[in-house]
Amino acid sequence: MNAFRLAGDMTHLLSVVVLLLKIHTIKSCAGISLKTQELYALVFAARYLDLFIHFISLYNTVMKLVFLASSFSIVWYMRRHKIVRRTYDKDHDTFRHHFLVLPCLALALLINERFTFREVMWAFSIYLEAVAILPQLVLLQRTRNIDNLTGQYVFFLGAYRVLYILNWIYRYFTEPHFVHWISWVAGIVQTLLYADFFYYYIMSWKNNVKLELPA
Amino acid sequence: TASLPAKDEL
């Protein structure tokens, strides 16, 4: 495993830790999109179907379990926890996330590495992950006061995607047979979705003012 | 069929 990949996984993990910190410790999910969290739970469920079939490494298995457990528990907290769910900004989190699922499934049926159940589900999870951040970005635009933890959560998620691209570039030159076009193209699309957010995040950090996205 | 590259990423 190269340094970019490890750093990418760690920022991904950090984003989850930041979000759990906000939800578990501060008992607030203000500014967090439940739609995005539900999509992530679906992404991990679809992608890690081979969890108990293909063993890659202890690291791999543990990380997969962490992402599965954390994504489902975040959804649980936001829907069921009696204090946390009251802080959910339902009125502004209106993105029709169900309409993202079907096109991603259709695309996975058309474009996959092999037409088997697991490969189609893998491609589906890749496509869905690429667009899963959209409800969250829309909610951020509608949020007047974006708190630091929410901003950091999205920033770490975006950093994870950037680092994964660097990881692919590295792997392309060091492992000649390692090419997953599906994850590369979807991953680049996913990263571009963060470009706008990154711009405003870095500007707010540089100018030492509160993060706010223009509507 | 040729084997696919390993899916070892998260």
C-alpha cells in the first residue's frame, strides 16, 4: 500500500470520526444531510458484499467493518436517537436522493467489469458514491451557520477523494496491470464535485472568516 | 476469461 492510499483512507476515517464526534458527543447533526448518509450506507453495503468471501488483509477487513458500522449507526442516530434527531435540519435537506439510486443501478447494469451480481453491485456502489455527496453540498449551501465540525467533515471527505486519485496515478506507474477505469472516471467526477466547496473552504480558512457557501 | 485486477481498495 502506498502513502497516498493510506493517507486517503486515514482522511476518510477522520471524516467519519469528526461526524461521530459531532453526533455522539455534541448530540447534534445540524447541517448534516441524512440523505447523503443513507446513500453512503447503501454504497458500503453494496460494495462490501464480498467481505466474508474474499479476504484481502486484516487492515482491509477491519476498515470495511468500520465504514459499514459507522455509516449505519450514523443513519440510526439521525433517524432514531431522541436528542440527535431533533437537531436534523429536515426542511432544508430536500434533495430527492432516491432519484440518484436508479440511474446508478442502470449504469452499473450497462457498464461494469463483468456481468455478475457482485461486479454489478460493485460498479453500482462506485457510481452512487460519486454522487452521494450532492444532498450534503446542497444542504451546506442552504445552511446559514456552517459549524466547524460540519465543514471539517466535508473537507476530509473531499481530501480522501483527492488522495485516492494520487494513489491511482502512483499505482498506474508502479503496477502496470492495475487499471479500474470505472473507479477512476467516477472518482474524478466525484472529486470535481468538491472543487467549489474546497474553494470556499480554503478562502474562509485563509481569511479567517466563517465558512459560507453562496446560494 | 482474464482475471480482473484485485479490488483491494475501500
